[in-house]
Amino acid sequence: MDAILRDTCLEIELRYEIRFLEIGLDGDYAHFLMQSVPTYSPTKIVRTVKSLIAREVFSKDSGVKDLLWGGEFWGKGYFMNTVGQHGSESLIAEYVRMQGNESRYECFLRRWCNWISSLEYLAGAKRQSTDRERACPGDALLK
């Protein structure tokens, strides 16, 4: 399944102005760091990627559709954000790469929290703690 998904993403890159910078798979979730042209709306990008991947998976592995809830490959929703709003491109790329690897994800989560702390410091925000490294909001997820 992973190979079909990755091969399909390469095919999408050849046919559309959509580039996959990172692909991360974790169980039944897929995370993508993509780059596209400004003329493609976020909805068009998601619709294109989801429909082409589903079509290819169903055509190359006929038993998949029978295993899925209602025969749908993707859920109805998605989350999309721009690079820079919540992290640098390298930080988001690392997050996508960490999918499926719990111990590496914990390390990433610590780095992300430190990055947010440094942004708050640079912006002059008051620190919630006098410690050099305050508690990470993601710590609750790790327990």
C-alpha cells in the first residue's frame, strides 16, 4: 500500500504542478508537505491528490475497497496550512518524516516546543516560567 501511494504521488508530480516535499505514513493517516503554484486553490490540491491516490489504490489492489468502512479510501476532512505560520519548512518536513516513529516524534515535539518558546521570547512575550526550558504543551500527549 505504501509503495502504491508513493508511486502515485510521483505520477501526480509529473502531471500537475504539485510537488511532494515529504510524505509521512502512520497507520491509517497520511501526512504530506506539498508545494504548488498559487493558481491552485487548497481545495483543488486536496481534491486532486485524494481522488487520484484513491483511484490508483483501488485499481492496483482490488481487495482494499472491501476492507474500508463504506468503501471510502479517504475521510471527508483534511487539514492544510501554510509553511511559516506554525513552523519553518524544515521543521514541518521533519514532523512529516517522523510519522510512524514514536521515539523520533517525541524528539521532534520537544524541538517544536523549544522553537515556539524562542518565537515568544523574540516577540517579547512574557515567559510562563523562569526555567531556561519551560514545559512543552505536547508533554501531555507523550504521557
